[in-house]
Amino acid sequence: MLKSARKKEKDPEGRMPLVEHLRELRNRLAKGMLAITVVTVVAVFYSQQLMTFLADPVPRCTEGLGESTGGACAVIAYTDLLSPFTTTVKVCLMAGIVLASPVWLYQLWAFVAPGLHKHERKYTYWFVAAAVPLFLGGAWLAYTIMPISMRVLLGITPDGSANILPMDKILDFVVRMILIFGGAFELPLLLVMLNFAGAVTGRRMIGWWRGVVMGVFVFGAVATPTTDPIGMIALAGPIVVLYFVAVGVALLNDRRRRRADPDAELDDDEASHLDLTPEPIDGIEPVSATPALPQQASGAVDGTPSSRYGGYDDVT
């Protein structure tokens, strides 16, 4: 009975004191960290499979492979005594963060959602539903072209030299490529979000297409470490396609917005059309012959205004 009396009813709009906000944030963070810890511990038992999966894009040097590929191969090695342990911990922790992402992302969403309006929550659901497959698509593309990128980089090795790659360097390279490709695939979604927020229109976005295409290809050339155009085209091509898809979505949203509100796209210093037609109030029809404002005094001879409105001058 005492516990139920102490329990307070939650505000439907999510309003609470600062101490309650901090306490809820602490609880949400604790649940997210607990999920990451549990998944990381489970990933320890599959660490060997995870290491094999991450090192699979590297072309291995076996007997006769070096001659057939022109030396574009490498030997994976550990450079110091603690390297196997630290690399395994990094791989398991990364697996815990990635695989437990539904849990800690939900905790983050549960902390932020009470402060959002109903339509904002609806848009957030759509954006999250689109962001997850876009990031996974970019990550899959990065992992697919990674053997080609590594073969090109290893092919620059001078004759008579061997490539010995530390496992932690391979891990850093794989994670960086996956994050670059996955994050780049989110850029068109960011433009759609700006359009739904009213910050940019679809017509303006389509006017940027030349600069965007040029910038995306430059970004692809800088972000991918290969010297061949395969990695650049593999990254820039899908982003350009997604950009034009985002432009199409923005144009459809602008058309929907114009139908719902014709004055939505007016500039801040542009006045909308005002309808000055009088409307009936409580069933009383307005007198259309009567002007809306009294006429200004003009033609006064003895100081008395010559025009009157309802028997009164414009002062009274």
C-alpha cells in the first residue's frame, strides 16, 4: 500500500523533474551497457569464427599463390605477445556493440520519445526503418568489394618483398571501410529529413545535382584507399542513385505540402493573400455596402470634417 502510494502517475507528455530525467537516463544507460556486456561475453565463445570472418577478405599467401597473383597476397601475423588478446577483445566488443544495437537504440529511443509530438514519432519510425537497411546495404557492399581493394593495395608491393599484416590493422581497415560505406549511404536520408523539416525543397535539391555528383565522386576517391576506379565507382554510384531517389521523395512531399497548405512555400518576407470578405457572426449577415473602415476626413472648411460615418466623425 505504501509502495503504491509512493508511485507517481506518469505525465502523458513526458514532463518530469530534472532529477527524474537523470534517474531515467541512468537506468536506460545501465540497460544498454548490460546488453552490450552480455552479447560481448557470448561473442567470446565465437571469437575464432569472428576473426576468420574479418580476415577473410585478405588474399592469403599459400604455396604458389604469390606467383599466380603477381605478389598480391599477404600473411596475417601478430606482432607482439599481447596482440592476440587485445585483438580478440576488440573484435568481441565490436560484435557486442553491433549485435546489441537493437537494445541500446531502443533504450535511447524510449528516453527521447516522450518529448516528441505524435507526428514527429511517426516520421522517426519511417526514418529508422529506412536507415537500418541503408546502413546494412553499405556495409555489405564494403565487405563485398574489400577483397578487390586489398588485392589492388597489395599489388603495389615491390618485387622481392613480402606483406605481413598485423591482425589489428586488418580489423581497423575493415571497420573503417564498413563505417564509411554505411555512413555514406545515410546521406540521402539526411536530405529527406531536412526536406520534411522544411529546411530545403526538392526543387533546390535538384538544382544541386551537378555539384552533388562531382562531390560524391571526389568523396568516393578520397574515402576508398584503392588506386583503381572500382572502389570509387562502387561507393559513388549507389550514393548518386540514392540522391536522385531522395530528390523524388522530396518533390512528392513538396507537392503534398502545397495541397495541404498553399502558403507553405512562401518566403518569410512574402505576404500571403488576405481574404477581406466579411463573414456572418452568430447568424447576422454583414452589410456589404458599408465600408470596412471609416473614410478619412477631407475638404474641411471650418475645421469640421466633411465626411461622416454613422453620424460620427473619424475621431470619435
